[in-house]
Amino acid sequence: MSLLVVGSIALDSVETPFGLREEVLGGSATYFSIAAAFFAPVGLVAAVGEDFPDAHVRFLASRGVDVGGLARRAGQTFRWRGRYGEDLDTAHTLDTRLGVFANFRPELPAELREAEHVFLGNIDPEIQAQVLDQVRAPGLVACDTMNYWIEHKRAALARVLRRVDLLFVNEAEARQLAGERNVIAAARRILTLGPGAVIVKRGEHGAVLFSGQGCFSVPAFPVEALADPTGAGDSFAGGLMGYLASCRSRAMPALRRGVVFGSVLASFAVEQFSVERLASLTRAEVDARYAALRALTQFDDLHEGEAA
């Protein structure tokens, strides 16, 4: 298997200024795996309850996701209910019911232990470490985290960071983890903790890649028909990691292209609720928007004095 993702699958109820959806497919591993599957084979490891619709499992498989590591257990599927305000910038959690996810202890199928690329979703760092203990010799390991783990499981998270190549955080998480107010200073501090590179997600303002070789910034693609930002960051990570798995490189040029593809997948994910837009998305559309984003940020071929 080229790429392994371990994380959450959920049933989300989401309200935004553009509508309300109840009990729709969500979860970090869901968005990640669908986005990554546009580029490379993906193996998904997660747990769902007895109430999880079979149609969702069939849908994931239809998008090229290997669901052999999806465990169905007695109990209820993880559920999240949230609301976004007019600016769509922050999700306000109204209810969280962990269900079977509360006791999630992933056991990797034999074939997934051979994964070349590993993405550890936003789960307890102690569980992230257990996953790393099961994979044999991955070429690239990336992980996500959140403010809760930074505050309550810092020691365990620090041990995981020494074992990963790439860390995904947002601006607030970067500041909290590093103890630095400035995001650039925070990223530089995080690089000393173990990761070879840090991706700082900036929502509607795009993302910045930091490494020992410098930094690279990409804007978010301008989206007119924005409906639901849930899963944008996970889709971004999936696009980036899927591209890296497809080209089997971790060099800076590949990382930069991966960041752009990540921005492209995130821009599609927010156009409709849940995974509705990703479900209808084609690789041709992905490549066309990649070219459009590249053109949007291109300037070095313009001659001085050329009319705008």
C-alpha cells in the first residue's frame, strides 16, 4: 500500500449560513482518504459503530479507498455537531459523542504495515505512537494534532514529533506548541522538536510550508460558491500526501507542488456540504484548478512595465 491514514470517521451535523445537514459523512480520515485517492492508493484504518451506513463504506471503496482496515464495532459511530458563523472562520462545537472512537486502538492489517507513506490523523499521540510501532519502514511519516493534545498530552506528542517528517498545524496550534507569538518563529521552534518540515494551515489565507531550506507560501484558491468549511484542512493534507505518495519524493520541489495540490483539494471540499463536492470531483478538474492556481500566483514571466 502506497499511503496509510489512521484517524476518525464520523457522522456530522453541520449548520452554516448556507444551510443545514444532519448525520452526513465526515471525519478527518474520510476527507483525507478521498482527497489522497486522486493521486495514489490509500489504505484507511478507522472504527465505526453498528449504525454506520453500508452505503458510506461502498462510497469510500468506489473512490479508490481500501477499507480493509475499517473496523465495525458494537456501539455508536462518532458524532459531531457544529455551527459556523457568517465569516465561516471558526467551527463552534455544539455536541460531541465519541461512541466507539473513544476506545479506538488501531490494529493494522498486514498489508498496511508495509505502507511507504503514513498519515497520523488528529488522534491521541499515544495512539499515533502505537501506529508507528506497527509500520515497518515508512519513507515518510506525517501527523496532525490539535490544541487539546498540545495542552494535555504534550510529553506524548513530543515523543511522536521526534518520529515524524512532516507536521500539520494551524496558526494557533503552532503558537501554542512552540510558545511563540510569531508564527514564523513558532515554526522554526517546532523544527527543532523533530519534524523535517511544518505545514501551517491558515484557512482562507492558504498555507505556509517551513523547513530548514526556507519557506513556501500558497494562497487559498478563490472560491465563489463556498458552503461548508468542514474537512478543508483534512482535504488539504490528503491532497498533499497523496501527491507525495504518487511521485515518491520528499524533496522540496515535490513538497511545494504538494502544498499547491493540497490547496486545490481544500478549495473543492468547501464548495458543498460534507463530501458532496469531492464525490463528484474528477482528476481533470483537479489538474485544471492546479493550473489556474499556478497562473494566479505566477509573476516572474512578466516584463517590467508590462500592462496589468
